[in-house]
Amino acid sequence: MPLLEISGVTAGYGSGPVLHGIDATLKAGEIVTLIGSNGAGKSTLVKTISGLIRPLSGTIVFDGNVISQLSPAARLRAGIAHVPEGRQVFAGMTVAENLDLGGYCRGARRNADRFDEVCELFPVLRGRLGDLAGNLSGGQQQMLAIARGLMSKPRLLLLDEPSLGIAPLLVAEIFSLIARLRDQGITVLVAEQNARQALAIADRGYVMENGRLTIAGPATELASSPQVAERYLGVAGRASPAGDSAGMAERLRAAMAMAPATAPDHRSRGSLGTV
């Protein structure tokens, strides 16, 4: 049985749907990445899972229980932690206070053992516990946001754009830390525009376009898929030898005419599946 099962979920803001008939699963202990361009609906799906947005239709099942209409607080207590886009740490509070707030659902008093476990994962934070969170660098604030999410001992951690606005050197460190969470048995869903880094640490992935999941498969196969590479990895799709010259000519004509390139074929290839 999957840890998380999403079936036919449509959701959005007000009466206007952003997500259309989403079907997805997450198994316990795996990292799944959700890739797509800005505005594709990734953050909306993450918010729908955490309860910040209620689905208009469909069901969300977590650990065998339907949670579609539960509040965000109830979902947090059930084991789902959400690290939002843009970090959203409490800048006027200390690093230690931010961490304490992350574990508040488990009681107002600090869980010293969990505090030490999280600081061991993020040693840079241990030396800054008394500093205001607003004085940390962007990368350190992202580490604090993830650490705060881990304080509740989640079974499912939702990460929304963890690399956004982070220096490249720190991006690699943050993704390495995310990969280590799998060793602790934590299931992770990473919604990320940086498809290359996200797929490198993931077990499986979904591609989202216009509020729909269009492709699904193992992360290694998504990373090597021509259609995914061309659209999300900044690599031109591989053409067949017979079509190399014709394809190049077509692209040159389109560029000279300042016309948009032909839309890529979204049909599944190999063992990748359309959703």
C-alpha cells in the first residue's frame, strides 16, 4: 500500500481549478520529484497535500486514511510536514525558537533528543542557535526551514522549491542533505524547477504541465528522456540520424522567421508513462 495516494484530485483557488484530475502515489522511504515550469501547478499540488488548499474533487489517502478534508494542523499531526517556497522562516526569532516552533505540535516543551538529531543533520545551525533567523544567508535559512519541518518527526516531508534563490554551491549541499533523509526512512516529495538536481537524488518523478501530470517514471529514465531533457534540463532533444538535417533546417527557419519552435511531442517513450 502506498504511503500517499492521490486519486482524481482537482483543486485551485476560489472556483477556478489549477489542478485537473491528479493521480499520483508515493511509497514509504522514497524520494519523488515533481518537475515543471513556473506556473505549472507544482506548489498548488503541494499545498493541496498539506491541507492549505482543499480539493474540489478527488481523494487524498495518507497511511490508509482519507485526509482530503482534514486541516493542515491535523495533517501535520498525522505525519505530513510542509516546507514552503521562499523558506518563510520567522526572521525576528532566533534559530532555536524557529526549531522549537517546528516541534510545537508534539508539545510546547522542547524535545531535546529531536533537537540534537536535527542539529546533527544541519551542523551549521548548531553554532547559530542564538542568532536571529533573518541574519542567516539564504542557504542557511533554507536549511533552517527544512530543519524546522523535521522537528515534528514527519513521515512525509513536502519541499517546495528548496533551491529557489540559493547560491549554486549551497544548492548542491541542500540536495545532498535531502538525499540523506531517505536513509532515515522519511518519504520526500520535492517540487522543483531545478530538474537536473532533483532527478539526481530522486527515485521517481512526475512532470507537471498546465495543472496535469503528463509523464511519470523512474528518475534515471526521466533524466535521459529527450522530451524531458529538452524542456527542463536545457539539453536539445536527440533526433534520429535520418532526421538530423531536416530538424536543424526547420529550427533555423523558425528562428529566422521569429516564429515559436514546434511544440515537443509529449507521448511517452520507452518505459516512461503518460499520466
